Amino acid sequence: MTNAVAEDVKSVKTVTVADFLAAEESPSQYYQLTGTVSNIASTLYGNFDITDESGKVYVYGLLTGWKGASKQFESLGIVEGDKITICGVRTSYKDSDQVGSAFFISKVTE
């Protein structure tokens, strides 16, 4: 992550999806997740699943970056099958676990 993120958020933990899902919901604890994109539900807002070796979780809206970011998911050029790193908080909606307040960090090249 960039220094601006660490300086502004202050509390970021790099975790697996399983660790993320086991965490308590909190609007102030940010988590960095890396995984593969699938099931893109909205190319405008960036609603999709992110999967790693430990599990899968729904991302509800992915901003293009940290400060001054926008809801322009399409501009990131992310497609199903891409491996990306994101940052967001643990939340849920109607008893479904999800990543909220998420923003894009980078595409992972292997």
C-alpha cells in the first residue's frame, strides 16, 4: 500500500479472505486483501466476488483509489480472472458478509 493510505487509515491489516470473514465488523479497521475477481455484478460501481486460497467474499463497490477516488470501476480495466489487491472494512448486508468502503490498490502480475 502507499504511504498515504497507511498515514490516513493508520490501521490496516493484510489478511486472507478467511481471516477477514472471521474478523468483527468495524468501520475503522481496514483490511488489505489479494484475490481473484469473479462474478462482476456491476461494472459501474465495482460489485464482485474476490477469492483467494481460503475463501470468497463479496465486494460492495470498489473505488478507484484512496483520496479523490471515484465510482468508476470500468476505468480500472479489471475483468473476471484478474488478481487484484484491495483495501476495505468488514461489514455485512442482510446477513451476507462483504467488503465495504473498498478501494483499489493494484493489479497483481505473476
